[in-house]
Amino acid sequence: MRLLGAASAMLAIVHSALAQDPIENFSFGHKGGSISPSSFTIPGFSLLGVEYMPQLLSDKVVMTPPFGGNKRGALWTENKNTLPDWKADFRFRVAVTDQGSGSLQLWYAADGKDKVGTASVASVSRFDGLAILIDTVNGKQKIRGFLNDGSKDYKSEANIDALAFGHCDYTYRNRGDPSVLTIKSSSLGGLDVSIDGQPCFSTESIRLPPDYHFGMTASSGDPPDSFENANQHQQKQPASPPDTGSMAPPASQNLAALESRLDKMQSLLDKTSTNIGTQFEQLFAKLNAPIEPSPNSRSNPPTQAQIATLDARINDLANTIRSLEKELKAGDHSKQFEKLSAAVGEVHKGVIDHVPGKMREYMIAHTPRIGFILYSFMAFQCCCAAAWGWYRWRKGTMPKKYL
């Protein structure tokens, strides 16, 4: 199966403490229009590649191409980040037509261009900093966080999945609108990662130092994912207040988003409960309605055991509906959809592999044999020519009478 992917990623935007303005040395594509005055470079950034050099277009950077797997691309800031408190926004999009493979890494690392280069989390040796990995694990699309102080060799690790300090499930392929990944870092200790305004994972035990580089690396497998970097900016966050021993209140936008989700969930539950209650009322009304006895039922009225059996079946039906409602609300049906997709793929593959051969065999078996007709006509012509020659020879050798 083939994947044609397009991932648009917005690397970090650094804002000033009060005005929340982007830091130009770490930002591009945030002003609209062309992301760079040049067709080959972006001011303040370095482009790297293996088997492919990232392609700079007017509104995006193609980190890996949609065709041809096993390519690597990287984008690193040339200047170090000197801000103790910052916020980084990454916008990306992956559009696929089939199952593909690849990964996108967002880095905040020391000497990232030299120590990391175009490597992924699975292929990097030793790095000092933070890596946010966007890839697929066992059929599930995830966002995961990794940390290293330079002491651990990730390339030699047998299971890097166990090294992730946070993760969340997020379907990043086949989304119409770009996804926005936000990373916030505090000098007093605290890292928060959210996606599309919704929390992904966070921790208060991590403090990222300044003087590191921001970067992005993309790698494609076979069939490939194609990652495209649309824009990037970082913001400087206001200085964190002193620690008073209590946890800081959540941001207002997070509270608003949480309240909105709770309201929607409550509305959905109320609507579902109302629908189920209405259906049960209609069912009980039908059961309690007087039934006109038929001529056959007058002699055989229902017994108490039959009524009890009917009541038990109604209770079982109600329990089944409740369990089905709970499963639909809390269940993960991604495996069923994956099985359905695999079955459709097998049917498609069978049609592609067998139908052309069967059509060819049918055409060969049922079309007229042109060669046989042609050779028969040629043989008839040869026989006619031979008969004419024999006739002329016979006429020339017969006795002649002279008068």
C-alpha cells in the first residue's frame, strides 16, 4: 500500500514578555505570504538532508518528498535561545491516501545541528535536551516526549518506547485543518505540551535551560510519509511567579476549553438519556395498553409464568441497551476500523492481481482465431495457383492435331 503524505509544521514562535511578539530569529511563516525572500534559504535557519534536500516553496518547506522512501530532512535555528521562559507553537498536517511510515521530531537541544543533525529519536546517539516525537506505534498515532542529558545513547537502546516521560494519542493523518502543537517551558520547572488547544501531557519536574537550539527533523520509511514545514515561531513567556507552595491555577483558555467539553458531554448525555427514556415510555405504553383478545386467545389466556418471562426479557433488553451505550461512549473502535480497512485492501489487491489475468484468458478463449483464418486463406490461394499451373502444364503436353 502507498501513502502520499503532507505534513505542515509550524516550529516555535517566541513572543516578548508583554506583547507576545514573535522572535524573528526563531520564526518564519507567521506573517503570511512567502516564508522567505530567498528560494533556497530561510534567514536564521539551516536546512539539512540525507538522500534529499528539503525543498523550500513559497508557503512551506517540504521536509521529505511524497514519493521515494528512506529520506531525511532537518531544519535548525542558527541562533541559541536565551529566554528562560518561552512558548513554542508547531503547526503540522499529514494528508495520506494509504498507510505510510515516517516520523516527525521537534527538538530543543544543545548544538542540535551538530549533535542531532537529521537523526530521529530512534537513530540519534547522544543528545542533550528535549525531543517531541510524532509517529505511529502499533497502529496508533501518538505524540510522545523524550529527555536526555547526554548520558544515554538512544541508538543503542533496545526499547526507546520505555524512555518516554509523557504521551497522548492523536490522529494526525487525514485531518482537513492543520494541527497546532504547543510547548510551554518555565524557568521554575514545568513543561506543558498541548495539541489543538487540548492538553496532551505535562510535568512540573522538568526545567529546560537556555542556550539551546530549536529544530525539526523528519524521516520517511517505505512507503513514505511526506512532511512539510509551513511556518515556525517562538514566544517569550512572562516570568513565572515565585513558588508559594501551591499549584498555579490553570490557564483561562484551558478552563474555558474544559468547561466547553464538559458542557458538550453533559448535553450529549442528557439528550441520550431523554431519547432512551422516551423509547422506554413508548415501549411500556404499548405493553400496558389493553390488547383485544383474539378468538384463539380467549380460550388460552397468558399464564403468570409467560408474563414473568416477558418481563425478564424486557429487563435484559434494557441492560443490553445500557451496556451498549457505555461501550459506545468509552470504547476504542480503531481496531475494528483497521480490520475493515485491511479487508478492503485485500479485496482491492485481489481485484488488481487477478482480474487482468482472467480477462486476458477470457479474451484469448472466446475471440476469433485470426491466424487460423489467415493461414487457411493463404493455403486456398496456394491450392488455386497449383491447380492453374497443373492445368497449363497438362494442356501443353497433350497430343495436338494438325489439319
